[in-house]
Amino acid sequence: MARCGRPLVEGSDAHVISQVYNGGIMEYQQQVIVAGAGPTGLLNALGLAQQGLDVTVVERSREPSDAPRAILYHWSTLDGLERLGLFDDASRAGFLKQDYAHHVRDTGETINYGLKALEGRVTHPYNLHLGQGALATIILRHLEQFPNVRILWGHQIAGLTQDEAAVTITAEHEGNSVQLRAPWLIGADGAGSAVRNALKGIDPVDHTAADLSIRRLDDRRAALGEGRSPKSRDYTRCNSALSKKSATIHFRPPGA
């Protein structure tokens, strides 16, 4: 058995991330497996690593995604970033914002609102604007400080089994099979989650905004199409613009 990493918990229950060869298949053993190296998976990995647990993150992409995707983190989530030691780096990379406005193109009406009422009531009375890829990069930089974390890029989860002691997943990497075994598995691998799909008998919970279609400004003349819900029709012709001085969301009013 070849070992890498070191035990962070002293005593007979100490664990290390280890690797063994079993019939030509590489096997990794750790305390927690995290499927998905987006911000959700990486935040879980960082929190666990800070508590001294041995973690392996499995990600099907070969490198971190730099797509912006989510660009705003609400004030209520910022305490969590601070507890993990990420807030200062994240706020320097992005910007904090308290005032917002809704602008209706057809009527010219502007509705101003903000988070000033939170001042003195919460630690962070503002939102953080930062691309999802930028946040992931910051988390990865912090994870580099922990020898008890491994990230396996380019590993596609192909199967999952469970017994009374642990969960075993099989991943494919460059034509080779890799097995990982741990008492805990966190499925943070997105809407098409391989982990969720592998759990027989458990209906997936869909939290995606399937009925809400937001398009770029230059797409606002596109046909609405048949079968869309009223909510989708209300907001299909929508555009948002953000800057350090202003944040505006343009939309058509319901029924227009």
C-alpha cells in the first residue's frame, strides 16, 4: 500500500488518504468523497479539510471552469464564507453592493431598493458580486494548503455501490477505472448528478428554474414558443446589467 498525505487525527481511528492496486484497478480510501468541483463541492471539501478529515473531490472536467454562471452571493451566505476564511479574498476579487434598481423598459418606471435596512442587524448587510469560476479559483487556492485533500480532475463517475460500512464509486479516467471508497459521499455534481442518478429508488428533487427563461438583450425579439408558462412569458424578454456603481434588471411587466 502506498500512502500519501498524513493522519490529522491521532490515535487508532486516524485516517489517511491512501491508494492501493486491486486487480489492476487503482483504489483510493478516504473519509469523505465529494462529487463535483464547483463552488458547492469545493466549499464542502474545504470545511471538512479544516476539521481534519481526509477528502477526495472527483470532477469530470479536466480543469476548473471559468464560466461566470452564478454572479451574486446574497448577504445571508457571506457569514459562511467568512467562517471558512474566504470572505476577504472573495470581496477583493469581486465587489460588495447594497443598492439595486428594477427598471421597466416599456414604461420607464424605476423601482429602487436596497439592503440598507440590514445595517446594524447583520454582519454583512450587502451582497457579493463575483463570478462562480472566480470563487472556485479562490477556494482551490485555499485547498492547496491542506495535504488531506486530493482533487481528481477528468474523472467521470460511472457507478456507485454501498454496503453497511461505506460507499464505493467507480470513475473512468483516460480509459482506466478508478475506485474510491469512503464512509461518506457528498453529491455536488450539478443538475445532471451522476450520484443522484445512481441512487436507485430515490426520486431526484428538481430545484432548477425550469419555468423561468432569461435571455440576453439581443434575444428579446425571439419567439416565446408554445407551451411556456405565464411566468416564463413574463420574464423571457429580460436583461440585467451590473457595475460597481449600479445594478439594473430590465424586464417586461406581466401581461405585456
